[in-house]
Amino acid sequence: TTTLCQHLSSLPGFHPPLCLWKHPELDRKETFYFVGHYLGMVDPFHYRMCFPLQITKWFHRAVLRRPFFTFDGCAQYLTSPTAPHLIAQAYRDAGQPPPILIACVRDPVDQAISWWNYENKAIQWGSSIGLNEWNTALRSTSYPPHSISEAIDFSKSDSVERAFRSAGKLFDRSEPESRFILPPWAMSWPSGQLAVIGRNGRFASNICRYESVFGNFFGKEDDCAKASEKIPLSTTLKFVNVIPLGLLGDTTELVKALDSIVRQAAQRISLDPCHLKMGDYMSVCSVHRNASGKSNQTDVKDQERLKGLFKTDTSELESLCGMSFGWKTSPD
């Protein structure tokens, strides 16, 4: 997501979202709104406070005659059991068509290891400034897990499964909810950041959850992007565009993907698409926030277990996209 958002932010008309964290790789990229970082508030109505004012958009489009767009590049939304319902409700209640949804996917084994390393570096940093006590009442005595294998077992435990099921029902209601507050046990993900080691890489399952929720909110045919405008890998999906990591390193394919996104955005507001030469606004680059350092590396057994864990889901994702990604988890 960091790499894709870097490319999108280089296009004319980009206006950044509000991020509470003044961090070079998070600021101007993601809001964290629907995973509870605003003191647990996730009211769909107030999501708009994370973006530029309507008058700013009007001024740029109507007066300056310039393009205007923004995005929320929060990677935590894909696995979140509550975010799909909240995002869909935010747009439906505002009388807006559904947003352009993009799922960035990569080899789930690499993703799990990357996330494990990232979170453990955060734990090490916390320990270095004296944060040595864990809220076991909130996360249980099993948290944090001390190895990839323990993290997988924890993510598959009955307690975590129950937490995700309970969180998924918090805002899945037919009647309007008057109090949209995400409880502490459910943020950012239920049971903690390392509870998703066995879940983040289940891309097909997570994407299909969004397809189901948005289909219920907006209908399965009329309100979604035309298949002809979707990124080629995503034409079998109604709402979600799929962008694999490998595509971001191929200039030709990246230009096609960004062109598709621009066209979908133009279609969404009933305008002719901007005829931008995408190649003029980008260079092939990858931004990997977890690339440095070699701490907490996994062994062969961990990798083999992760391969087995995600193999079925990868097969389903490749079936949805109509191609093989050549991942460690891809069918032989």
C-alpha cells in the first residue's frame, strides 16, 4: 500500500487525508479512522472529517478547473471485521456511490514475516523506553506470542476466533446504530496486532467479505464500476480492484492499473476521464517500510507452515483473478 499510495499521490489533483500519526510513511497516506484510532470513534458520518473540506474540492474543480481526489490507504481495513460495514455505510448514508476499493496483495508468506518483523521492532522500541507491562486483561496472557508458530496458534485459537466473530457483528445491523464506538478489545484488530499473522494473508477471504458487504449495501450490479473499467485482474469482482506487488515494479502494467483507477474515479462522478500520461508522473519504485534490518527472521519450518496455512486461499484468489501469481503458496 505504501508503494501504491506513493504513486497515486504523485498524480495531479491529489489532496492528502488527515493522519493522526506524524510519521513519514503514514502521514498523507492513511487515516486509521475505521480501526478506532480516534479514541474508538468510528461513526460513518464523521469519516468526512479526515478529508479536505467540500469547499476546497469545489474551489479546485469549479474555479481552478483542476482535478481533485483523495484516498485512504489504510492497509488494516482489509482484514478488519468491522471496516467493510462502516465504510459502506459512510458512502451510502452520504448518498454517494461506493468508493474505488483497491486491495494490494503480495506473497502471504512474505507478508506474514514482514508484519512479524515490523511488530516485533515496535515491541522492542516500546521496551527501550520502559513499556514493559502488558495489559493481559485486554489481550490475555498468551499475548504477545514469542514466535511465528506461536502467533499462528494464537490467531487460530478459539478466543481470537470468537473475538473476530463478535467484532464482525458490532455494526452489522439492519437498523441505524446511535453509538459507533469500537471497544478497546476490537482495535486495531481484535486480540492485538499479532493476532492477524494467520489472517492478513487470506486475501481471497478478506476480499470476498468486502464484495458481500458492499453488494448488500449497494446492489450487485448497478452501482459498481463497469467491468471494462476495472483493473484486468479484477473484472470478475464487482467492487474490489486487486493489485499484486509484482505489478508495481512493471512500468507498463503499473500505468495500466493507475489509468484504470483514474477512469473508475471519473466514472464515479460522471465525468470524462482525465487524459493523463501516467508515465510522466511516476518512476518505478518500491517503498518497503519493513525492508531494513534482519531481526526476528523465521526458519524453514515457519515458512513451510505459513505456506500450508495460506495455500487454499491463494488458490481461491488466483481463481478470482484468472492467473497465477507465482507465490510460494501458489498451487504446484
